[in-house]
Amino acid sequence: MNKFASLAADVSKPFRVELIDPVTEEVIRDKEGKVAYIDVWSTDGPQARQHGKSKRKELNLRIKQSRNGKVEPNDQLEENIALVAMLTNAWYLVDRVTGEPIDVTCTPENAADLYSPPGMGWIFQQVFVEASSTANFLPKPLKTSVRTPNQSGEPAES
């Protein structure tokens, strides 16, 4: 066990991102009130690290295969979409206007199709930001009373 394990985020389970309608700024729900969501793994978890490793191997291969050791950089947005698509674990999607469920199986390919087209950035951004936020994967701290010093430097009375 790592001596710093108590400081680690729990990346062993995905985080549920409740989708927010950018117009109303409210959680999107179906006609029965069920929340639209996307479950996503952390960008600091083993799935993301494996994805990064394979991308580095791919880049090294491209460099070796080039004539001069130089390669064109990948498009960062496309890279991020591919990462988030791979980290997408499950979803319940709802048409934000009609409230009708969108019955499409959650797969990395379908997730890439969801996040990629122009005009879909509002969904991709919500998922990418939450997958990248360490706070979503850290346990909540215990509530403790902390004695703070008063102006004279003496501990304040509780």
C-alpha cells in the first residue's frame, strides 16, 4: 500500500454528471422527472492513464516512421473528445426540448459521436470539466471544529 494512499482520489468508480440545460441553467429531465446524466471516469484514473500511454506509443511510432523525425501535432480538441469518449461509462440522455429519452447505447464510439459534432460542445464541456475535477473523486472531509487564533494570537474560545 502506498504511504500516501489516504491522500488519493477514489478513481475506482465513475462520477455522475447531471446535464445542465445551457438556456435555463436547470438540470435536464425527462417527462417523468428522471435526470439526464453521463457517468464518467476520472482523467486521473487507470483508464485515462492507459489511453495516454497508448497515445504516447502512437506518437513515438509516428516519429520513428517520419523521414525527418518531425510529425504534425494532433488536434487537441479531437484528442480531448477521444479521451472523454473513452472515459464515458454510462448515460441516460434526454432531448432537452421535448423531454423524450434518447435510446442510444453508451459505447466509446457513440460517445465520440455525441461529443464531436459542432454544436455539441455544451455537452462535451460539462463532462470534460467534471471528469477533470479532482474534487469529484475525493472523499468529503470530516466536519471538525478548528480553533482559530483571535487578533492577539491566542486561541479563540469555542
